[in-house]
Amino acid sequence: MPAVGTRLAPPPRPGPRATAATLVTVLLAGLLALVAAPPAAAAPVLLSQGRPATASSQENGGTPASAAVDGDPGTRWSSAFADPQWIQVDLGAPAALSRVDLRWETAYGKAYRIELSGDGTDWTTAYSTANGPGGNESLPVTGTARYVRVYGTTRATGWGYSLWEFQVYGTADGGPTLPGGGDLGPDVHVFDPSTPGIQAKLDEVFAQQESAQFGSGRHAFLFKPGTYNGLNAQIGFYTQIAGLGLRPDDTTVNGDVTVDAGWFNGNATQNFWRGAEGLALNPVNGTDRWAVAQASSFRRMHVKGGLNLAPNGYGWASGGYIADSKIDGQIGNYSQQQWYTRDSSIGGWSNSVWNQVFSGTEGAPAQAFPEPKYTTLDTTPISREKPYLIWEDNQYKVFAPARRTGARGTTWANGTPQGERIPLDRFYVVKPGTTAATINQALDQGLHLLFTPGVYHVDRTITVNRAGTIVLGLGLATIVPDNGVTAMRVADVDGVRLAGFLVDAGTVNSPTLLEVGPQNASADHSADPTTVQDVYFRVGGAGAGKATTAMVVNSDDTIVDHTWVWRADHGEGVGWETNRADYGVRVYGDDVLATGLFVEHFNKYDVEWFGERGRTIFFQNEKAYDAPNQAAVQDGPHKGYAAYRVDDSVTTHEGWGLGSYCYYNVDPTIRQDHGFRAPVKPGVRFHDLLVVSLGGNGQYEHVINGIGAPTSGTSTVPSTVVSYP
């Protein structure tokens, strides 16, 4: 075939008098031309769409650099009204370039350069003009580069530079291609109804995991659609059980999925790190038992009976979280100190201890705080369920549910869930031993990530740059950053979904464990937000670990849906400086929503909120047990760091159902001025707040700012504020 861009004249068509020899000559000439032609070059592809983009400036909050590479012809980047200005895109890996297309708005560049770089620092010019025409320009550009920028030196108008689209075409040059799909490894146990020995396998893993609170074992039990009889799946640490149907009723267990606390003498307050998803249960005695604490999710479950959230004997319990589930009977809360139920349907609810919160839940008890302690919202403002693995058409796929606004009830009880099916061959299946370099290569290729159960040490940051990327863990897959790196960063792009994994701080201090968006992120993601779901953080406990801040949220519109962010108070490597971590969650993005926020024991602030229009539905906190004295937690003029602080610059913020507890067991004389601190402004509002001193080990003087009665003595009775201000 001819080289790209070359048009060959056709051979002369034989006339009616042509001889056979003439015909043969013509045919041979055509064949020789084909043989002699060079092989076809790979067709150039659009490399820049959805990639991270930055710029020297932007005109306003609605014209970020990302808008020029989002593929939307109705959004644009525009700069400040000055020369020079630039916009650049990171392609993620070196690529052989062929052209750059610019679609200018009225404010275009008259003189500009197209520049290339391999490292984002040293630039070479691939194209330049001093008399650009504006409009739509398609520019031939050759060279190999990872970074491409438009560097404007002279504006054509009095405004800045403005691009509807900045598109870079070429072919990737990143070395061998990694395959998508594949098997799920030895610690993913997949069953169908004909599989022999299912109960024996469940029992074998439970024996290993029942009390392995800080062990390295990780397991996932996956049940293909069908009916399973006579099972009791006891779920221990780092164990996930899930049905592989699109709807829970596709996979029915005539039996139980059980969490109890026999290993800890009937105390369920340490039943962490486990999960159940996507199953219909017919409990043997009519009621299933799910006595869990933090970091234990119950999603897309249909219990055809009741659900008991307390351990056998009704001992202590401190959970928990239910979402997108239907419980036909009553939920027995009993001894659970706090619980959050979202977008579900329940047959009833019994008892309240300190903080039971419901949003979008059919059958929830009526709003009643402070007694009984029910906080009930009719709907959840925005929600999008966690991605999950399904078995369909004889293959694995990941189902990515659609976003809902004003959600109430489940996504599945009244029809087919809405969302996208993504074949497993579009995922890189990550297995223990995989390096961070390989993980990043898979992301750069455009693959999603499916982490199989295991513990993953990473010596560089996992960088998620592509819009719509899914990072999904099975069996509480655990990422440990080495040498003080940040474990994972997400670019300021639409629709990234992080779900189902644990980030465990390494021995060298990391500045952050997870960053959602870069500093000063400003793109609008309201139509397709990033979600962080069942992503947990741990500093210490499994060994000494350190991090300055666990999670930083910079991107606007992010949804944090069920997280436990924990500086360890027990286990190995625990001490005021041994597992130092000053901040749990810091939110800088605007319009961020947290549904189910558990953050505990940080040396300074557990949560700090700097972004506008933030909302939190349910917050659970304990202050650090191990503060050595009052001076160690003195925050300027304030006694003690608030559990949840809204910055003085914020004008609009709202929270529902927030609780903080103190248990200063090293120095019980420590005083907290308040559990919550916020500016006194009409747009900053809180509903149903409580603080409680556990047995008088430390005391709160107020609930929020100077409002609310102090906790008293050793009574362990909450002090509450129904409405602030």
C-alpha cells in the first residue's frame, strides 16, 4: 500500500484492442507496485483526550485546562489576559506524534509554538507561527514526546488564549503491551452450585482469618448466580463474600453469612476489614448475624428475614454501614454504638445507642434525635454505588452503576440496575509481586485495575490520570507505600472510581497516602464525580507506620462513600510518635460529599474542611487515646484539636449525625474545648451532634465551638446539640 498521504495514479485501463500480452504487462506492473510499496504505518490515534492538563493560568473557575482535552466541544480553557501563556498535556508515556489539532475560540493565538518534552522540563519546538489564523487548525507535528504544549507569545485579541479543544494525535511508543483479563489468582475462591466442598473451604479460610487482625492473608469468595443450600459462611478479617449476579436475587444462599465475636470474648468492637455484597440470604433461623465494627461493608444484600447487628450475648459493638440493601424483616441494632444506612429498604429498626443515621432508606425510623438518637434524611443528595464483579455471558465483567440524585431505596429491587458493563479484558489483573512501574504502565495503556487479594508494596506513586478509570480491589487488597512515597494520586479528571482496598502506611513517613486531584484542582465534575468507596486507611497496627495526612481531596464534587481512616490505637508499632499521623482527612475541593465518614485517633485534626459547600452525612470519631498530656494536644488557644474542623474561610457547609468520643487513657485529665469547630456564619449548619467521654477518661467542655453542655464525670452519657447555629 502507498505511504500515508500519498495517492498513486491508477494503472492505465486497457482499451478494447489490448492484447493478452498487454494485459499481463499491466497486471504484473500493478503487482510489482504493491510488492515494492512500504508497509502501512499504524493509523494515528487521539492520545490527549482525558489526560492530565495544566496551564500557566485560567480566566476563571469554569475554564480549566482539563476542559480543552475532555472531548466536549462546549467546554474550553481560557487564560489570563496577558502574554505569554501556555497549556500542556501529559500523554502518560512517550508517543510518536503526527499532528496537533487546535480549535480556537474567538480569543486565539496569533503567534505561538507547539513544544515537545520527554520530562515536562526541557522543551523543543516542533511547530511555530507568527501569523496564526485562529479557527480550526490541523498542524503536522513529528517527534517523540510524553508532554505537548501550546506556548502562546502574542494574542490576537485583548482577551487571553482560549481553546475549545487541544488534540494530540500519534501512536504510543511505550514498549510491550500488557494484557488485560486473565485468572484471578489462588486467593479468589469461585463457586457455582455444583462445586463440591464449599462449606469446607469457607471453614478452612475462617479458621485462618477469624482472629488474624493484622495478618497478611487476604481472601475473596465469589458465588456465580444460582442457589446454594445449607451454608454458613463465617467471615473473618480481610475476607470478602460476594455474589456474581447483576442483582442480589440472582445468587441465593439458603443459609447465613455470619460475623460474630467469639474470638474476642463476645466483644465486636474490633471486627474490622471485611465485607458482604450481592447475595440473597434465607437465614436458617430467620435472622442473620452481622456483628461488625468499622471498615465492614454490607452492600447490595437481600436478607429475606431479619438482621442482628450485635454479637452473641449482646456484647459491645461499634459499627457499621449498610448500602443498597433490602432487609425484609427488622434490623436489631441492640448494642451498636453507631450505624449508617444509605439508599436501602428495611422492615424496621430497633434500639438506638448514640448515633444511628439513615439517608434514602425506606422503612427507616422517623427523625427523633436526641432521644431516640435517630437522624433521618428522606433522600441521599448524590450517590453512585460501588463497582462490582459479575459473571455474565460466560465471562467476568465489572458493572459500574450509574449516578443517582435524590436517591431513595435500592438500585435493583424494582428493576435492572442502571450502569455500564466493562469486560475484564479491559482491566489489568494485578497480582501479588506486581511492581508500581507495571501498574502505572497498565494505567498508561488505558486499562482499569483489578487488585486480587494480597499485600502490595509500591516504591513509587500509582498515578491514575485517565477519566473514568476504575481501581477495584478484591479481598481487601492492601497497598503499602515504601520509602515515604504517596501510595496513589488521581488527576483532576471525571469519573474515577476507587473501591475495595486498604492503604497501610509504610515505615518511612509519607506526606499523604491518597490524593484525589492535584493542589488547586478546579474542574467541574458534578455530572461525573470521582468516588472513593470502601477504601480504608491505616497508620500503625500491623507495624510501625507514619503519614502526615492519610487522605487529601482536592477535586471538586468528589464523593467519599464509606471510609475508615484509622491511626491505630492497638497492635504493633503504636505510640504517640511511633505511628505519628497528624491529619486524617483534609478536603480542599468544593461540593464534596461524604456519606459514612469514620476517622479516628489522629495526632491533630481528624477532619479539616477547606472547600465550599461540603456535606457530611454521618461521622464517627474517637480522639487519640495516647496523648501524653494536655500540652501535646494544645491547638493555640484551644484545648484539644477538634475532631472535625471547618476552616474560617468557608461560608457554606452542612453536616448531619456527627459524633466524637474521647478516651484519654494515658492522661485522663485532658480536656477538649469541643468536638467540633466551625465558623459562625449563616451558611454553616450542623444537625444532630454529640460528644461523649468514655468512662471519664478526658472530658469535652462543649459540643461545637462554645455551644453544648460539657460531658460529665464517668457516666459515659453523650452531650448533644440538635441544631447549629
